[in-house]
Amino acid sequence: MSQQLPNLMSGLSLNGGSSLAPPPRNPARPAPGSGADASPSRLPPLMKKYMNPGLVRPPNAGLASHHAEAQRQALLSLAGVNVSKEPKGSSSTPKGAKSPERKPHTAHGIHGPAHASAARAGASSITQPSSHAAVSAAAGAGQRGIGKYDGGLEVDEASKEVVTGESAKILDMDSGSANGTAPLALPNFQIGRPLGKGKFGRVYLARTKAPPHFIVALKCLHKQEIVAGKVEKQVRREIEIQQNLRHPNILRLYGYFHDSKRIFLVLEFAAEGELYKQLSKLGKFDEKRSSRYIAQMADALSYLHKKHVIHRDIKPENLLIGLKGELKIGDFGWSVHAPSDRRHTLCGTLDYLPPEMVEGKEHTSKVDLWALGVLCYEFIVGGPPFEDLAGHSATYRRIRNVDLHVPDSVSPEAKDLITRLLRYNPDDRLPLAEVLQHPWIKKYEKKRSSASSRAS
């Protein structure tokens, strides 16, 4: 254990100054677990994706699907969802001007909004700290400790039953067994204050007992709740996919272990918190910020597609912001590893569904290109492009017809990118490599200093 965690989390620093230089776009990825040992003073960021303990998010209730209706009903019953209208929050709009009211998305995938605010995803009965509090706690944990443990893990365990049979086999997950290293276990961690609580369990701030005492988020999932939701295979698939991903714009799952009642996930921390919370506060992002986020998303999606992973649920709720302001994908509940690149499952969030899904057709990784276009529009305008207050049927119709109206306030370059991604025919959508070279992306691309250029 004393050697496993430093190797697992090497090269990561909460205070910047990582020993690893930022990788170029689409570099050759290092093998899992590689890298130099971190010094005791260097703490990894702690991932907030599983800080949403409502792991099962409301199903696609708004999707008039002829597929898997029974499963959706079971999930809806489990989630106990009552999505309420989001109250108006603070905004950066000028004094006296009304910021656009943001309405919750009408449907969600299985596992989550990654960090959906209580307003947009009222389905999650979560008690979460503010981004500022989370950052302060993580950054100062080395000096001020990790807070007081409330005994919640023991309280929850006493009320849960042991899972047996085929479900137990599916949920018996240990990253140590998978990669041949010494297995992780709960006694390896000093548990601190709670970070969140929900239907599937709790998340705690924790620190490894072995030097160099890494700060992590320890997420507990109760097997009984997972089995009740009939999502054992989805949970296992999500964990297995995320465990094998290494990209600066994808949140890291360091490891996982289990006992007879629980699965524990050791996770990275996105220090600046939830992207959706920031978007809700501001109403929309300026084009400079939006362009840089879309470039990071395109790079991350390109990496996923090269590994034959289709995300299928890109949206603001599933994105987090790292310590240096970088965007990170934090939810893989609807993702699938598909070497054939052809799938039929209707999944995702209604406002982000492409025409081929709405029409029940076969889909490929190009569904992520459509979602990238919707995301770009929502960043700049403040709401999804095909949302219709008349109801789900009207939204369906607008998506099928690609009934797109880009406001005049959007620059011609941004409008060009959006319209080239939101094409009815998947093959007509702008490839990710061309997205990264688009004039709107290049316009706001961070320029490297002359000193760093000479050094390289």
C-alpha cells in the first residue's frame, strides 16, 4: 500500500508545479500507473464526480422510447424524482437586466448529473459544500487536517443487507486484483469530514495513512441500492471505463475496492467545482471562455473515440473545472466501449439527443459531435438550442428538423462552428480534428510564451 498509492497518483499536484509537463493534444498516453513518485508535499486533486451520491440519475422520462420502458420505470421509481423549476440565481448580467431563466433538462442518463446543482437536477437529495469551501478544504488539508469524521459509514452499513448471488459477483470489484497490485482497503485511509450524502451512499474527504498522505475523495456506494435499481452492469461498466482513461480533461478514478455491502471509489478532485453551477450563476460564458472549453472537450472526445469509447451524455452537468481552470469530463454513466462504433440504445439527455437517436436509428460516435455543438450553443447563449417550453414532443420535432436559430449576438465564427456540428446527417458533422483547427477555436487559443517556445 505504501508504494501503490504514490505510484498510482504520481505527478499530480494540488498546488501546481506538476512534474509532468502538460501533454500535447492527442499524445501517446502513458501506461496506467506510470510516472515518477510524488514528494510528500504534493497532493493530487480530489475528484468530485462521485461527490454526487445520487449515482442513479432520473431516467430519460421525456423520451418516448419503445426500448427498455420497464427498466426506465424501475429507475424512475428508485430515483424518486421530482424535478423542480430552478430558482433564479445570481448573475453577472448588468444591473437592471434580467438574466435568462435556466430550466432543468427534461431527462437524464443513468448515473448522474456529475455535479448538477440542486436546482437543475432536483432528483438528487444531496448535501454538497460550495466550490469555495471544497477548494479551501482541499488546499489547506495538509495544514488544517481533513475535518471530523461523523461515523456515517458505520451507521449506513448497519442498515444495509449483504448482497449475494449473481449481483454480488458483478459488483465484486477491486482495482488491485485487476492490475495485479496490492488491494486497497478501508483501513488504508483516514476518514475526515463528509462531502456529500445521497441515496446510494456518502462521500468523505480522506487521507491515505501511508506517506505521502494523499488527500482524496472516498465515495461509498451501497450494493443493495445498486441492485434495487437494477443497474449493476451499468455501474460496473462505468467504473471499468473510467479506470482506464488518462487525459488532462477527463477526471481520474484512481482505484476502487469493495466489501460485502459496499463499493468504495478513490477519486480525484476538481478544485474549482461544477461547471454547471458557474454557468447558472453567470447565465452564459463569453466566447473566449467558451471557445477554450470547447477545444478541451474536442480534445478529450478525440481521445475517447480513439479508444473506442462513445460518451453519449455530454452536457454541462457532467463537467467539472480543475484547479487551473481546465474543463474535465466527470461522468461516464452512459458511456460505452464500442469497437464496432454502432449502437442502438436510446440514452442521454433530451436537449442533447441527436436526430438519429430521436428517430430510433442506429448511432455511432458522431452523436458526441452533435452534443458538442449543443454544448457550444448553451455556453454562448445560455440555454440549449432545441429546448421548447411546449413540451417534449415539440423538442423532439425541433431536433428532427434541426430547427436551429442562432441569436445575432453570437459571432459569425462561433455560429459557423455550431451550424457545422449540428447537422442532421451524422457524416456531415465537422470532425473533431477540424473542430480543433476551426478559426473560432484558433482565435482564442492560448498563445505560448516565446520563452517556453525556445525551451521546447
